[in-house]
Amino acid sequence: LILALMLLVLFAPDLLGDPDNYTPANPL
């Protein structure tokens, strides 16, 4: 589950409401 969330954050940040953030160093 954690891995799935991390992959979602790294590869689909726009789904989390932040389309301008595509940097793995700052997922939030």
C-alpha cells in the first residue's frame, strides 16, 4: 500500500491536486 502511494505521488502528482509539482524530492 505504501509503495502504491509513493508511485502515485512520484508519477501522478496532478491527481493529488498539485499539477506543478513533479519533483520526487518534494512530493507534498
